[in-house]
Amino acid sequence: MKATNNLLITESLIDGKWISGKKTFDVNNPANGKTVAKVADLTVSEAKQAIKAANIAWKKWKDTTAAERADLLYAWYSLIIQNKDQIAEIMTLECGKPITESYNEITYGASFISWFSEEGKRSYGDTIPSSNPTNRIVTIKQGIGVVAAITPWNFPLAMITRKVAPALAAGCTVVLRPASETPLTALALGKLAQEAGFPKGVLNIITGKDSSGIGKELSTNPLVRKISFTGSTKVGRILMSQAADTIKKVSLELGGNAPFIVFDNANIDEAVKGALIAKFRNSGQTCVAANRFLIQDSIFEEFTKKLTIAVSKLKTGDGLKKDVQVGPLINKSGLEKVQEHLKDATEGGAKIQIGGHVIKDLFFEPTVLSDVSTQSLIAREETFGPVVSLFRFKNEKEAIELANNTEFGLAAYFYSQDIHRCWRVAEQIESGMVGINTGMVSTASAPFGGIKQSGIGREGSKHGLDEFMEIKYLSFGGN
Ligand code: NAP
């Protein structure tokens, strides 16, 4: 198979047709403010059409075999990999992340499609001993129906494949609404899905600026049986309450406030390497970004010095340039949040070790703040920018208390070479994912998700498929 010619698509996909709508909206490159494309600005009425189309398509799609669905998913996966150069460029243009990170995201995101193409074949039920001698009990698993998926801009490809691949593998059909900052990667995926051979209406993609109107339709329309959302806790809360009236199944992948603990017996050089990965990927704009670095008193100065040197070497710039490691922030409000957090932290006594300024437009200097107060905004909310904030702690008990002192519970990281401490701390930390001596936790084979106000449900792994399936119990009577 050869690479597909043009993946810069600006129309939405409903029932196998590309729809322009009456208006368009601009997708801008955060690195220079230039318009990358004008994309179809669809409305609630087209969202309704897409839901209807998905519901009609579901009647046939649910009766396909897992093996048939796996073949289509694998073809889609292969097309994404074959077209990775074009997709990576589109992704960097619309979200600003360094091109090497865009390539990594394509590999990571596509891996969910290959993973679930296989996992769909293993949606086993049970046979259950009955308490009644004349009855036989078995369970089967079936796709839940029409799924609405809403995704954010920070991982324009992977946040889609993590939910759409298991939904399709389970026999569900999908209406996807990608973030209006990054619809182009989503539409490229739609084009490749069509080329892979998915029947019309199985995957529908609606682009549009009216996020709350379309979101309301997707979360209240009775034909939609499940809503899967990745984004902020604030919007997750709205969708969950809107979905309550029709009792939809809900999965929420929400915000975090990840602690990154370095104990006195850690390998400090490894911890510095892990810190760079956990903090600076996508300029700090990841849900699993380390937000609070908790460093034990006795190694605070050494860690701060080594990390500051490492941060001073990071290269910031337009993500299309090959050696750039830190790109721009996504938009003005993202930049303002970083500035607000920094001002609040320094007013509360934090010291700037390096950085602290806007370089130009949406580019912010990689920054290290030390001696940050636990009362500061940075300690309570995700900063979503290239700012490391270092807090001190005295002992293990205090580190765990500080780490858990948040309503969020997505990712957490810690470094220690003491195996007993590793188990103890891992068990005490309140989060869905814990990186122990590593700054990276995401992979298709492991369950990704949060606890507390970071979300409900898991993506990836054997559990990711269950989010899109119902268990049906069959009771056979007679002898
Ligand atoms: P956001 O404001 O919640 O937006 C996420 C998506 O929801 C976008 O598509 C957005 O559309 C849409 N949206 C906004 N308001 C809506 C409404 N009232 N009803 C329905 N949809 C609505 O979040 P963001 O700022 O784009 O993304 C960053 C957040 O996502 C962070 O909190 C981050 O931690 C979280 N996140 C979590 C995970 C995870 O796996 N847990 C992964 C990635 C990101 P528009 O953009 O077009 O307005």
C-alpha cells in the first residue's frame, strides 16, 4: 500500500460523506499564529444527523465478527503508520508539539488500534455453576451501541485512538468530536479509516466551534449509549451530569496534579532524566505531567542544581525544526495560566532558578522554581506549561501526605532505590497510575486512567475494551 496523497482534510465525516457545513473556522499554528486551514463549522443539527447515521450503521456493524473488525482495524493501523510523515506534520502544525513528539504520538496512538484489533477477539464471557440443578448460566459480552467521543487538543491522535479503537473493536459505532484547536489530525484519521474500508456511518467525525451545544447533544441524545470524554475535570463534570438523564455509561479521562517524589536514596541522575520526561513533553501540556516535585530535604540542593543544568540545555522553538524539544503553548489562555501560576508562586516566596519569562508570542522559557509554598496555586491546579515547581519534605510520611493532598489522582511518580519503600509508597499513593523510577507510564498494554476527580474508567489494556461492552447473562432453564 502506498501513502495516501492528501491528508489535509477540512470537511467533517458523516455517514461516509464529507460535509462542508455552512461556515468554517480557522485552525491556527500556535508557533506563528498563521492559519493552517479553514475547517467545517458544524452545528447541533449535523451532530444529530451523525448520531442517527451511527445508530443505523450499528445495526449491521454489531453483527460483524470480531475477526472482521480486527482486519479493518489492522488495515487502519497500517495506513496510519504508512502516512506518519504527513500526519506528524499536520499534528505539529495544529498543536505546536515538536515533530519528534508527533512521530512518537503516532506510534503510541496507532498501537492502541493494533492492540484492540487483537483484544476484540478475546472478549470472553463466563460459564457459571448454577444453584438451580435445572438451569445453566452463561454470560456473553456485547458492544454497547452508539458511542460519543470528545477529545482534547494536547494529544490530537492518541486521545482519539485510545477510545475509538476499543469502541469499534467491541462492535460499537462512533460519533467523534475532536477539539476545535486540533481537528485536522482527527480528519486525517477519518480519511484513513474510510480507506481502510470501515462501512459508512461506523466512524463519524463532527468538527465545530460550538463545543457546549454539540457536547450537550452528544451527552443527552437517547440514541447515544455511552460517552467517552478526555479533557478537563470542569467539562467532565458537565458531561457527566448531562448524561445522567438518559443514564449513559460514562468514561472520563480528566485532569491531574501529579506528584513527582525524589527520596534521599534515589539515583538522582536518573530522577533528573525522568523529571525532564514527566514535565516537558508537549511543553508540560500533558494530563500526566509532573506538577509538584517533592524533594527530600537532604538532596534538595543537589537535585535542584542538576535539574536546572538539564533544563538550561532544552531547546525551545517551532516544533517543525528537528532539534526543538519544547514548543509553544497552545493558546493565549494557556500562556496566561502559566504566568498567573508563576506570579502567585513567586509572591508566595518561590525562587526562580532558571527561566520565568515569555520568549515570544506563545513560547515560554523552560522554568525551574524552588522552595514553592504548598499554599500556592501551582500546588493545587495543573499548570499545563513548562514550569517545574520544587517543594521540600522531611520524611516519607510527609511526602505521602503532600502527594495525596489534592482532589486529583491521575499519575504519580517517585524515585527510590529501596524496594520496601517502593512497595510501601506505591500502595499509599492515591492515583490511578504510579511511575516508580520512571517518568513515563503510558502504553497500550497497561490500564490508563485516574481516581478521585481525575476520572472514571480505564483506557488501553484488557480493561479498555470492557468500557464499551455490556455483560449479558443468559439463563437456560429445563433439563
Ligand atoms: P477541555 O476544555 O475540557 O476540552 C476538552 C474537549 O472538550 C475539547 O474537545 C473541547 O472542545 C470540549 N469541550 C469544551 N467545553 C465543552 C462542553 N461544555 N461540552 C462538551 N465538550 C466541551 O480541556 P482542554 O483544555 O482541551 O484539555 C486539557 C485538559 O484535558 C487538561 O485538564 C488535561 O489534564 C486533560 N487531559 C486528560 C487526559 C487523561 O487521559 N486523563 C488526557 C489528555 C488531557 P473545544 O476545545 O473545541 O472547546
